[in-house]
Amino acid sequence: MCGRLACTLCPEELRKACAYPKQRKENKCDYVEPTYIENAYQYVPLYNLCPSGVVPILADKSHFPEASDCSDFIILPMRWGMLPRWNAEKSAYHTHNTRIEGAMQSNFFKPEFLKNRRCVVLCDGYFEWQTTRADKQPYYIYQEKIKDDCPDDKMDWMGKPLLKLAGIFSSKIDSEGITRYSCSIITKDSDKRLSWLHDRMPIMLETFDDVENWINCEKLNCDESFKFISTYEESKPEEKKQKYALKYHPVDKKFVNDSSCKSEKCIERVNVKRQNTLDSWFCKRPATSK
């Protein structure tokens, strides 16, 4: 599950952080910054972004008529939480996450997969709550740079590492004729890195090649892209160099649990003792009295 995000980079910073190689010449790359496209939604950087808020996403420009003269990949704001076909303005459904296991059986999400409406949700990190016997403790999950593969590359982003979360999106026209874009983050069973915290996690794309495979409609068709994302962790080569490491730390529930609190205090580390999950507690038998 992925229920809160931290998205704090402004549009210009997002463009620099998502610069991608266009041409390779003599072991050097020409990089292109994705064009940022405005639309009906306004993205505002926040440390505590809730579902139905506006997130920045990266996508192939071929889906957007207004982006015909832009870079191949573009960044634009979207509503986080996919809107239903019958209502382009609001939704009573919890559609901010899409379970990969049932996506192609869902009448809600399957049509968007079939239209190749794939995107990447961009964020600094996300929050997850660990349920224990005592309470629910929030944690902040993010990436930390561990190795600079190309220190002489002027286009190498030196700011906050972004999480690039696989997603799908929809396009609806509201009652006023305005196009409304909305998206959902794809989740899977948690792997060993985060299974202690929660049983679900978003699918995080590691490299530009992974991002391109997911959003470039010319590289993978619907069936190929679904197979790619469904087996992403399992199919990733073990020898692939890791530039970033996934990190996490506990944060103060007083701030992040308050949806109106948008300050940096939401991601500040606090000291708590790591607990077992509630599932682990249920598995334990109470001590018998003698």
C-alpha cells in the first residue's frame, strides 16, 4: 500500500532530475530534460501529499495531443486517485493504488492498461504505517545515493534522489469540457526489504532503461509491459549496478498523521524501537501459567 507521498521538487528541479539520454556519441550522452506541461491541475510541492492531491508524473508524449511539439517524455500534474469513467471530477473509490495481481481482471483499471496509459509517479519518498500490538508507527521510505557512476557527467542530478513508481493513468473530460488526468500507483507483495513493515509496496523502477521500458509504447505492447511490470523484481539482472539504496526511518505520527500538516517535520527522523508487525504478534502463543 502507498497512502501518502512526499513530493518536494519544483517543476524545474523535476525536469533536471528526470533528464534522459537521447543520443550516445563516443561514450558521451546528450541529455534531454522532459518538458513540463501545465493542465487543469496545479502541482504544489508538499511533504505530506494525500490521495486526491496532485502529483507529478512522467509519461510518453504520444498520449497527449497538447504535447506534440515537446520532448519524447513529458512531466505533467495529475490527480492521485484514478477517476471513474462515469465521473471526471470526483471519486468515492480508493483508486490511488492498483494491485498488480488483479489489474487485468478489473473493469476499472484494465481499460487503461489496454490503452497503454502507463506512467511513472515521481516523488521524494512515501509513508507507510507499521501496525503493531501497541500502535501504528509511520515510516518514511526513500532512496539514498550510494555510488556516482558518472561523476564527470554534467547532467547527473546531484539533488534529492527520486522514487519512480510505476503507475497507470486515465483521461476524462468533465462537464465543462476540460480534460482531467488522474493516476494510480501499482503495488505488489512486499519484498524482503519492506515485508517487516507492510505486506504491500509500490513497484519502484530503478534505472532509466526500466522507466523507458514501462512508459515507451513503442518498446513494449500491452501484454509485454504487463509481464515486465508483473515480474519486475524477479527479472532484474543480479549484476545490475545499484546507484541508490532504499532507506527508511520512523517519523513523528503527530505530524504525518495530520493531513493538513505539509511541513518538513513530516519526514524528520524520530527515535522509536522497531516492533514486530501485528501478524507476528498474532502468531505468538501467550505464556501458560504454572
